[in-house]
Amino acid sequence: MNNSLWMMIPSNSTVKETVDLSAFEKRFLALIPAERTAAAAALQAILATSNQASIWVLGSLLLGSELGDDAFGYFRRWLIAQGEEIFLATSARPDAIWEYFPGHTPPKTPLLETFGAIEMEAQTAALDSSTWDQPPVATWKDYAPITWASLGRTLWRPTPTLAQPAESADIAGFGIVRLGDRFRHRGGLGIGVVIEILEADTAAVKFQFSEGVKAFRLTERAFERL
């Protein structure tokens, strides 16, 4: 049934940041119940196939920070929605996705929250949690050397805090950022409040999220200002 499922998903020759699944939704809803059940099982199998460390590293590099379970699930759905060719090539070799980026420019927000009605039958929530240990950043270049070479420098690196913590900083893309400012994390962590500016030159900022305190490099790829 995997082949039949792929036939319902529009196949892209290049990566699309925003994916329109309206045609897929119509095809799925037109199936008889037994076919819908089989299609849902196929989606489960494809999501399980992509639940691997190499895909997590790729998504984390593209979004500029380590992905949580929800964001990793959204990234894999986005990857599946690109169609069979791009999905299979990237699953086999994460760096292969660069061959499909228009102008070799990666998308800013490669995320898709849901496949729509099929998710109700596929019961996909349990597939979003990883069953492997997240690779440390020092090893990411081994999983996706091309992506690492291009985007690895945008990841935040821990550095000593300032002797006198700054209350504001001029950060590229955002202008003046102050303690208490709120940003939405594009990788799925939700809204974070700036509680400390660690290093103005590298835009290293510490945020308070609902699930705890985390530090990131504040970039437009990873954050949206509220």
C-alpha cells in the first residue's frame, strides 16, 4: 500500500516550503473504508521509517536548533509531503535534499503539523517520540556533512557569560532585543521569554520556555518575534 499512498501525494521535483495537501485529502476521503485503513497503515510505516537520528540531525540543522518530539514529527510530515523521490533520497542520505532546494537555498520553516483526516486513522502520535539517543552536536557533521558545512555555524554554542549581563543588545534581523521580549520558536518549543543575553556578538540568548530554560542563537530562521 506504500506505493498507493505515494501515488496520492503530489511528487515535487524541487522542495516546496509550503505544501498544499488539498488534493491528497480529497483522494483519501474518496477511498472506501478498507483502503483508508490501508493508507493509514502505510503512513504509519513511512513515519516510522523516517524516525531516525540522521533525519533528526537534518531537521535540527535546517531549523537552527535541536528539535523536540513535536517539531521532529512536523519535520518528517513535511519531508513526506515533498513526495516519494525527495523522501526516499533524503532518508538514504540526508544531504541529498540539497539537490532539490531551489537555488540551493533551504526553506526557513520546513514543518507540516498534520496530514489531515488520515491522521485520525493512522494514530500517529506515538510515532513522534524517538527511540534512540539524540546525537551530540559534535557528531552531527558525520550524519550530514554538507548541511553541517552550510548551516552548522548558525547553531548556538555555549560561551562564558558576560561579566555584567547586558539588558539589551542589537541583534541582526531583530534590532534591539531586551530582557522580557517574547519570541516564538519555529522548532516547536513554543513561546520563549528572553531572560539573559549571553553574548551580543553571536546573538546567544537564554529563553524561558514552558518546558524549561534553553539557550539558542537568536536567528530569523529559528525564531519569530512577537
